[in-house]
Amino acid sequence: MWTRQHKKRNTGRLIVPAISAAFLAYFGFHAYNGEFGIYSRYQYEARTVELKAQLEGVKARRMELERRVQLLQDGTLEKDMLDEQARRALNLSHSDEITIMRPRSSRN
């Protein structure tokens, strides 16, 4: 009768922990760096703050334009406003008028 004696290897005990460590490392990496990870959340929050500031600027500009359009509505037509807009668009003035040129950033 033949008997075989096998020496127990330690590598068999390391397979499950190694696979578990690789599994946790993979999902841990993507939990931090993935599309919806922790790092991306901070980027989304920074972008949200930036877009809210831009939205406030657009809202202010819209209110200004709505105010100017209100001056041109039927029944409340401001002749001075119409004259000012026409002169600015056509770049014209009368010969007896004084024209003051302002930088574009300060114009309304």
C-alpha cells in the first residue's frame, strides 16, 4: 500500500484575503475617483457655486433688459428713450449737440 504525504502549503490560505483585498481596492479607488465619487462631488459643488454666480449675473442682466423694454411698451413709449436708442444704433447726432463718448463697460 502506497501512501502519499502532502506538505500543506501556506499559499492556499492567502488566496481569499488576496482576492478580497483586490476587490476592496478596486471599489475603494472608484468610490473616491469615479464619476460619482467623493472627489467628483467636490468638483460638482465647485461648479454649482460657479454656475449660481453666473445665473445671478444673467438674472440681473435680464431684469435690466426687461426694464428697458418696459419703457418701449405701447402706451408708455418714452420718446427720449426711443431717440436715445436710435441715435446709439445709427451713431448719429445733431450738429448742435455735444456728444460724450464713454467706455462700453459703463454704458447702460
